[in-house]
Amino acid sequence: MTADEIANTLKKNGYIVDNDVMSRIETMLQSIRDDNQFYNLDYILEWFYKKRQQCDMIVEEIGINQLDKWKVDPNNGNIRHDSGGFFEVIGVKVTKTTDREVGERGWTQPIIAHNP
């Protein structure tokens, strides 16, 4: 499917297609294209699965409270390392979103914040 075909489909369904939308369509199409100048996707997947098979590590899911030196802050629920370094998982609230697909409702979500 080409950028023009996607744009036409959007227009037929009542969406406004401006330069910003066309740019987003182009970016989307570029991101799914399998034309890397060094390796194609099949080669990369083969390499990845081979590396996975060669790895003896065992990874198991455990609760945040079981992690060494990582804590959930009881005041705000953020997840952080005892040292204050690495990163922190925080929550954000996004408002004034009238130009987004959610309208005026906004949204909340967790994000990873870098700590010095």
C-alpha cells in the first residue's frame, strides 16, 4: 500500500489529511520497510534466535518488592533504585489534548524517567 492509498482511505473515512498526516504516513511506511542496507529482517531474526538458543541464562518474573535495591515509594508509587541512580518509573497526566485522538479527556500513563 502506498502513502497516497492510505491518505485516500483516510479521506474517504472523513479524516483531514494535511502535510503533518502525510509525513506520519511516510514515517510509518519507512518503519515497516525491510530494506536495511546491511541485513534484512530474516537474517536479523535468525541471528537473534540463534543467540537466544546459545544463552544459558534463566529469566523468571518476580514481584517488584522482591527486587534487590529497588523499591516502590509508598508516598507516590514510583519505582526507583535505592542509589537514586539508573531510572525511575513515574506516572504522568497529560491534559490540554484537544488536538489529539482522545479529545479533551487527556490520559495518564507510566513513563521511565532518567535519573543522574
